[in-house]
Amino acid sequence: QVQLVESGGGQVRPGGALRLSCAASGFDFSNYALGWFRQAPGKERELVAQISSVGGATWYANDVKGRFTISRDNAKNLVYLQMNRLKPEDTAVYSCGCYIQRVNYWGQGTQVTVSP
């Protein structure tokens, strides 16, 4: 079955950086686009970055553009989110997701907390 397992979250100060990883299994990883989502307390889940199946195309939400970088390693079934110049408003649970055969899949997520 499809499995997505995130890691790399933690607590950092404003201006700091974190690198999130997502390990995928149970599907043909190199054939699907992947996305990183986040959900802050009391808010809906939102897409923050997306990468095409072979990594040639990326998309970012306006409020992370220029600070976050999504990448993938198809040989290792991994997708990454490098987050720089973090802000308190980036605090959220971050999860990776994919859309396979009309079904959305997400991992359980990893907590990112940005505070002084």
C-alpha cells in the first residue's frame, strides 16, 4: 500500500532552516508528482510546494517562494523540502502527499515550530 513517512521537523528560531524528508513506498514513485503540505492549528491544510514526476517543474505558494526548495531523488524514493529563513507563521505540521488513481494520500506529518 502507499506509504509516506516524513522526518526532519523540529523547533527552530526565526531565520533558521530545516530540511524535511519524505520516504515513499508502495507505488511507482518516479511516475507521480509529489507535494508538501502544511496545516497550522485552526487552519486548513494547504499546499506549499509541488514537484513534477521527474523534477523538472516546481511550484511554490507565494508566501514560501524564494525561501523553500522542493527536490526529489527518484533513485531513493525520497522527496525533500529545504526551508530557509523560517518565520513564526511557518509553524505547522508538514506532510507530503500525492494523488494516485483519484485518491489523495498524505503521510502523518512532522511538526515544525518556529519560535524565539
